[in-house]
Amino acid sequence: MNSKEIILLNFSEIRRRSIKLWRGIPSEYLNWKPDEDAFSIIEMIRHVLEGEHLFHKIIENRGNLGDYQSPWNELPYLDVESELKFSETYRADFLEMISQLKDTDLETIRIERKEVNQSKTLGDYLNRIAYHESVHTGQLLDYLRTIGVERPQIWD
């Protein structure tokens, strides 16, 4: 496997485990959150899906978001399947972008985020995107533990 294939496998595995978790959450708990300032469960799921699209746009623009408008802005929160369905095209576009990269792009393309004083190689940035989803998966597992709901087995 080359670097690009490993990155794609990592994204695939992380999302597979996230979906396994998300689909295992009883619908009556989707609006639960541990405190008033936290994301609810459904908000966190959307945050992950929407965040991936935002990161994709950051990569396309090498760090400059310009006047980015999220396609999720006016979308009501419904359920996990609706969130997944809405994000399908954006996910496919993101993975296609990665698959079109040359291995050298991972080291030579830089993502410059001046507003957060960040300059990263594309390979580093892609790994940070994957980490973002993983962190939120851990948070949701903790939410379910706090509620006392059985947690899906994602460690297969």
C-alpha cells in the first residue's frame, strides 16, 4: 500500500466505526447533551459530517475559505439516516479528491490557515481531519456511557 491508499483506508475505517456507533444510538437520545453548552448527539454527528466538507473546501482552497456557505445551514435535524444520506455526495467528492492525489502531493502541497496561524503539509492535514472524527466518536461513546445506554461494539 502506498501513502494515499493508507490514508483512504484510514478514512474508510474511521467512518465505518462512526456509522456503526451512530446507528446504534436509540433515536430518543439524539437530542441529549451533557450540558447546555455541549453539542447534542445529533448535532455532533452533523458536526463531523459537515466538518469533513469544510475541511475538503479548506484543502481545495489551500487554506482560504473565502465566503464559504455550508450546505447544511438550513437543513433541519432529523435522524442519523437523513444526516448520512445528505452527506453522501460530499463524502464521495472528498474521497475522490484524495484518490486523485499523487503521493508527492502529500508532502509538497501546503495548507495555509492564516486565521489560526497554521501551515501544514496536505498529508498532515488529512490525518488531522481523520483525528477530528475519531475524537468525536470517543465523545459520543462517553455520552452513551453517561446516559447509561449500551454502546455498540466498534472495536471489531
